[in-house]
Amino acid sequence: MARTKVGLVGASGETGASILNGLLEDGSFEIIALVRPSSMSRPSNVALKDSGIELRALDLDNDSQDKIVAALEGIEILLSAVGAPGQLSQLPLATAAKTAGVKRFVPCGYVTVIPPGGVHILRDQKEEVYNLTRRLNLPYTFIDCGWWYQISFPKLPSGKIDYAVMVDNPICGKGDVPSALTDLRDVGRYVAKVIRDERTLNKMVLVYDEVWTQKEVWDLLEKVAGEKVERKYVSQEELEGRLGEYKKAAEADPTDFMKMLHVVETQYLLSWGVRGDNTPEYAKYLGYITSKELYPDFKPLKLEDFARELVAGEAKEIYVEMKAMMKAAFEKQQQQQ
Ligand SMILES: NC(=O)c1ccc[n+]([C@@H]2O[C@H](COP(=O)([O-])OP(=O)(O)OC[C@H]3O[C@@H](n4cnc5c(N)ncnc54)[C@H](OP(=O)(O)O)[C@@H]3O)[C@@H](O)[C@H]2O)c1
């Protein structure tokens, strides 16, 4: 049987790599990675090419509409896992997908459950893409995945897990708000199922592995590591105060992504840590179907197993290339000063 042609934007990124692995594991897809010309030489993209995956050049920020349409030729399902700053660059992609006759567009979701309309800037940018998709009458699936296991843990006093913990998370409020969590490695395995499922056409889907409160996650880490973890609490009022300051700083310098990142991070804490948006129940209220309803036989990776990998020094570090690029850029800047 002919394999379904799937185009993937962002295959070199964290979510994109998980999706790529999920599609490869599934085996029923012919994958075309749509890659920025400036990134063709990135080690992850070179590795894709070497493994036999077709790479097509696509620059969402600079290519003409005709060029984007041409890059999508023959693609039946179009997936985007463009990084956080690139959400609005998907607007021309949606329009081109309609012209190119794409049968299902899956723009970049892959965040927690958040209602649109002022709670989170990233969610609102995604909503712009979703709304254009609907205006175009382009068949779609919007997929969110809860919060990754990989960024759910605080650091340990011993420094044992510093190699893989990117952010030393605080505990929001009393830490008793439940939140849907997913191992990043499962995201792609879910996506492979969702995109060939007729039940998910023109639907929003929440895929998730397990639901935990922050207090439970901290208790789990202490149990697995045999170390007491310092609990740094942050109240709703403190978070709201910080958000106001971060917003002002970001507005004063809209081109500085790091300033915007503080806004993004704080809005996440308020959404999943305080408001309690990121639950399957709220997702269903917002109109999502969940992976538990769709795929009851799916065997999710367990948070406890991930905690053991983390403590054993066996977890995969995330954003390695990005961190190396940022370090090199910082060093270059220092040399020039
Ligand atoms: N649920 C969670 O816990 C969680 C955690 C982190 C992120 N996320 C979300 O997941 C989504 C994907 O983010 P990520 O962090 O996985 O991505 P990422 O690792 O930053 O990778 C971004 C990818 O997008 C590509 N890209 C960026 N701008 C592009 C453009 N203008 N045209 C074409 N390609 C472009 C990059 O390609 P190059 O090779 O050209 O650089 C790269 O492959 C975002 O919505 C993010 O907010 C969710």
C-alpha cells in the first residue's frame, strides 16, 4: 500500500524530532522534512538527509506564497512543529496548504491546555493560525500535549540532575493543582496515531500520559533520588506582579526574545500551576477529545520511570544544539565588546 506523504516543518526541533521518530516507528508514512535553507547544514538536518529522508527547502519568513505552495507539492498531511517564536510564520503556510490541496493541516499546537483570549500569548498566536485555518475551510487537527516530563522536575541539591533540568521550577501556590504531563518521546507516538484517525479530523485533541500535582512530582523525586528537595514556593500574587514587569520589559524591546520568554514562562505557571487549565476535564469542556478516550490501549511512558532515568544520569538532555548556538553567540558578543 502507498505510504501517506507527510510534510514536517521543524523536524530538527525537540517536538519535531519526537514527531519524526513517532512517524518512523509507525512506518506508514513517507516523510518530507521542510527545512529553512539556512539550517540545511545543522547536524540534525544533515543526519535526517543521511538517513534517507527527503529535505525540501522552505523559509516561512522569506519565501513567496508560490514558493511555499511549490514546496508542499504532493504532501497529503502537513505537520508543523515550528518553535515558540515562529507561530505567526505559519499564517502563510496555512494559506499555501489550502492552495496545494493538503488533506489535513496540523499546525503547531503541542502546548498545555489553555483557553484562548488573554491567558497566554503563545496560545493566542496559535489561535490566529487556527482561525485562519478554519476560515480557509482547510481540514485540520489541532493537537496539544500537556507539559513535558522533561521540564517538570526541580533541581536536586546534589546537582545530580542539573545536566538535564533546564529550569529550576518553583512550586505554584500550594502545589496542589493537577496538571496533564507527557513524556516528550510519547508526543510523536501519539501524533502518528492521531493523524491517520478519521475521528480526529477537524477536532482538537489533547494527548497526555499522566496527571500529577507539583507536590506529588517533588515527593516522587525525593523518593527516587533519596534527597530532600528545597521547595521554593511562589504565590499567585507574586507571579502576577512578575508578569506585569516582564510584559513592560518585553513591550519596551519587542525584538528581544529572551524578554518575551519570561512572559511566556510566567503565563504558563499561572495557567497550569494556578488556574488549573491543564487538565483533561477542562480540555473536554473546551471541546478537545483526549488520547485516553481515543487510544485506551496506548502504553504511556511513566513519570516515575522518567524520574529514575533522570537520577541515574540516563535522561536525554534537551535543546542541546540550541544551547550550543546560544553559547557561541554569547561568546562572540563578549569577544566583540
Ligand atoms: N508542552 C511542553 O511542555 C512544551 C515544551 C517546550 C516547547 N513546547 C512547544 O512546542 C512547540 C515546538 O517548539 P520546540 O521547542 O519543540 O521547537 P524547537 O526545538 O525550538 O525547534 C523549532 C523548529 O522550528 C524550525 N523553525 C523555526 N522557525 C522556522 C521558520 N521560520 N521556518 C521554518 N522552520 C522554522 C526550526 O528549524 P531550524 O532547523 O531552521 O532552526 C526547528 O526545527 C512550540 O509551540 C513550543 O511552545 C511545548
